[in-house]
Amino acid sequence: MLKHERLADWLEEIRSLCEPDSLVICNGSTEEYNQMMNLLLKSGAARKLNETKRPNSYLVRSDPADVARVESRTYICSESEGEAGPNNNWEDPETMKATLHGLFKGCMRGRVMYVIPFSMGPVGSPIAHIGVEITDSPYVVASMHIMTRVGEKVLENLGRDGEFVPCVHSVGIPLESEDEDSIWPCNPENLYVAHFPETKEIWSFGSGYGGNALLGKKCFALRIASAMAKEQGWLAEHMLILKLTNPEGTSRYIAGAFPSACGKTNLAMLIPTIPDWKVETVGDDICWMKFRPDGRLYAINPEAGFFGVAPGTGMESNPNAMRSLEKDCIFTNVAETDDGDVWWEGMGPAPAHLIDWKGNDWTPKSNEPAAHPNARFTVSAAQCPAIAEEWEELSGVPISAILFGGRRATVVPLVNEARDWVQGTFFGSIVSSEKTAAADGKIGELRRDPMAMLPFCGYNMADYWSHWINMGKKNKDFLPKIFYVNWFRKDGEGNFVWPGFGENSRVLKWIFDRIEGKASAIETPIGNLPSPNSIDLEGLNLSERDLDNLLKVEIDGWLEEIPLIRDYYSSYGNKVPKELENELNVLTEKLRRAKKVA
Ligand code: GTP
Ligand code: SPV
Ligand code: MN
């Protein structure tokens, strides 16, 4: 049996609390995966897709009330409210524990308690960490197989007393003997996604979907890991990692933070439209970074798979994603075609008839989308044709540039280079973005989402900014360059001005050449913008007017932004690092001067 005493004791504690019928320790095998999928087929939650068209793949439909992360029910339970900060919902740890114990008491009756030992990061990497998720959902077990490294190798690595993050999950619906199970059991009225950063524990109740339930992802790899990273001097970020190679064969690694459903997967898998440049994928959502003794910042992708947004993904926009999805996939809340394949908005022309994500008939005349806007695919990263050969390198890859971005129709230019790490941290801290369907709430509303971490920072955001500033102070020699990018500017008619997707390679090229000291830039009040003609626009049909729009310094727009940033900063009281306050003052001063001259 288990040689790790603390793990064994904890399993016993949770077993006696949740009262499952039985307990299974998962080994991560294909057989186990197939068993889980068979359970989902039997319950009606999953359908097997056409074996010829989409081998070994499944379509799962969740309950329509359980389709995205629920930020309003996500808690950081640190000792004091100040430590959690205004960026988080806070509850006193003891109070939350009492609530959770009430909810979890007997919650797995009639069900199996699965125990999933998993590693975030390649087993044995000095940047990796181990977790153990307890769950009563076969969908979660199957998804964790794809998204993390599961099994005996992890237990071996844990040994007798290794560190692990305990993660407890239940869909929150016990099955009494006479009950018939729901197809997708969940308990939205009593939903809690609770984190205890001091004791490094995660408890999640009532949802079976995505970031609420696959606890290795946002809960561990971002919220708990960000707290660990602060204590231990590293960075846990909501970032993609890509490898960019120029025509001469020189490669650089770039990380990029964009809010949920704002383009990380797409950028990570991009196929350049400029000749002889190459992008390969290291990660598409989460990035853990540590300084090594050589002074460079090294990154790993702690995940083993992609849980990507399906709508908008097509052969036009993201062929590498489409090719990753040809087999061995789980699709959740997409539409089903008459021949047993999948479809979603943005994949291509709509078929004349579909079964929509809720299981209803759908035709192009229907008023609602066929796939839920937050429909997702779950697939092993190894299946991506553009995966970089070093994506599982134990020591990680050295990062040369960090990008911050969001969805902004105005004000923020296509690309803007920070003069140094402090200004780069300032850029990250002021990112705002239009809300997407990845979380509950009003779509399109502009909100601050600093470093794309607003929903994922496991402690006070202002302390996190200080941590960023400190990381830069300690390691001055080879700091990555930082850029603020925006693919989402719109014209007066509401159309995107920049074509985006593969064309973003033009911006990546400029960034690469800035790292190499080749491309030129002009100093402006807001940062270093590309000088005229320094972005390669060869072969792109972009009008002079559009280019001006993309690269202009909107002095009035920025001046209007200043008081909003000031208000946002002051919501953190006096905790905002003085370096960032200073950046804001310098920016204000420069804008005022520029306005006078104009
Ligand atoms: P999470 O998995 O939620 O963290 O999201 P993500 O950041 O990986 O987002 P993803 O790449 O899946 O993009 C989500 C949406 O943004 C899709 O609908 C894309 O079509 C759209 N998108 C991505 N890149 C671009 C771009 O360069 N331009 C435009 N206009 N849209 C884009
Ligand atoms: C996000 O919302 O940023 C995601 C999807 O990557 S989820 O795993 O559901 O959080
Ligand atoms: Mn994400």
C-alpha cells in the first residue's frame, strides 16, 4: 500500500469525511482512461465520436449551469483579509473549513473516490511540483490524465515524505441508493472553489467544469503556486511559452500573458506568415519561471495538455490546434454533426443540421450558437504538430521576452516595448481587457486584469507587483525584455484593424530583432514604439491609415486612462510599490508635456 504516511492519513481523513462507496488510487494508464470514458458513455454524459472521422474521441455535454469558472465563488482563505487583497474573495480559514466540512460530509455516498497523484511539470524537474487530487468525477480523472502527468511515477517521486498539494474535489451530489444519477451531477447553488495559501490546500465543491474542477490548473498551478512562488522567489504566471526561430536558425523563447480567451493558445501555435520564420509551442496557458545560477530566467510548462477554447479555432485561424485535435480528444460543450463529428463557430461553414451543446436540434437559422462560447477541447500537448522538442526539458527554457496584452478596442497600440523591467511590470499592472466567456459575468465589459492574473493571483495583487519588482532587482543581468501588445484594436465600424493570428508573427519578428538589437524603435511618452518601416509588412494589405491607427500614441486616450489607473491603484491602499506609483507619475508628466507641444 502507500508508503507515504501523511498521504495515507490524509486519504483516510477525506474518505471518512466524504463516505464514498469505494476508493481507487489512479495509475494514469490507458486502461484506466478507457474505464472513465466508459462510465461517462454509460451515464450519458459522453458520446463516442465517429471512429473514422475522429478516432478515440468523445463529446461531453455539461449541465448548462456548469460551463465556466465561477469567480464569484472562488475564495482565497488566508489568515487576514489584507493578505488576500481586494483582488480576491476572502473568507476566514476556520469559517471556510467549517462550511466545507458541512458540505463535504457524506458528499461521495454512492460514488467512487478517485485519488489522482499528479505532477505539474515533468517529473523530476527542479521547477515541478506534485499534487494529489481526490475527486468523485470520472470526467475529472480522464481530463487530469491528459492535462497533467498522473500515476505511479509521481508516487515514486513523492517517496515516504515528499511535499504535495492536497486537492479535494466533489461534484457535490451524493447518490442515495434509490436516486437516479444526473447525467452531469453538479451543485451550483453550493459551489465553492476555496484555496488556503498558508497550508497550501485546495477544496472545490459543486462544479465539474474546467478550472473549477481540474484542480492542477488554475487552483494549484496559479493560485497556490503564485503564493509558493512569492515565498520561494520564483514566478507562477498565466502565460503561454513559445519558441521563435529566425531564418538564420537562432531561437529565442518568449512568454506571454493574455487574459482568459484572449489569444494565448493561438499565439503559442502560430504559423508565421513571414517566410522562413518558425514558431513552436512549449505551453499555452501556464508558465512557471525560476532564475538559474547562470542568471537567466528559465520556464517550464507545468501542464501536459491543452484545455483550449474551441470556438474561433479553425484551419484558417489555428491549423496546429486543428491538427492536434484529429484523434484522442475530449470535446466539451461543442456541437455534434449528423455524422458523429464535432463542430463549433469559427471552424468553417455551418452544416445544415447539428445537435447543439445542450442536445437540441440546431440549424443555421437558430438564434443561439451551436457550441457554447466557452466550449473546450482537451488534448495531450504531445499531439500538437508544432510542439517544441524541448517542451519537457527538465531545466526549462530560457526566456528572452515577456509579453502582456488584453482585448482593447482603443488606446493601447499594437506593440510597445518597456525601457526596463520596472516599466514592464508597470505595463503588466495596468492591463485591462474586455471580459470573455471563460468566466461567469458580463461579456465585453472592460476590467483591469493585471498580468492576466486577476482571477488567479493567490494573494494581494499589490504584493504580487512588489514580488515582480523584487525579482527584477535581484537578477539584473539577463532580464527578459517586456512588451505590451494588443491584437484587438477596432476601427470606427467595429472591425479589427490588425488581422491577428499568423500575422502576429510580424510583431514577434520585431520583438525578436529588438532582443538582438537589430530593429529600431522610437521613444514616446508611453514607451518604445516601432519606428516607421521597422515592422515587416511585406505582403500584408494594410492601409497607411490602419498602420497609423495601430501605432499611434493616443495622448488624450491615455490621459483619460490615468485617473482610472490611479483609482485602481488606490483600491490597494498604500501597498502599491513606489516604483509603480513613480512610473504612473512619469507617464502622466510625459503625456502632459506631449499634449502641450501638440
Ligand atoms: P484561456 O484558455 O481561456 O486562458 O484562453 P487563451 O488566452 O488561450 O485564448 P485563445 O488563444 O483560445 O483565444 C480565444 C479567442 O481569441 C478565440 O476565439 C480566438 O479566435 C481569438 N483570438 C486569438 N488570437 C487572436 C488574434 O490575433 N486576433 C483576433 N482578432 N482574435 C484572436
Ligand atoms: C481560463 O479561463 O483562463 C482557462 C480555462 O484557461 S479554465 O481552465 O476553465 O480556467
Ligand atoms: Mn487560461
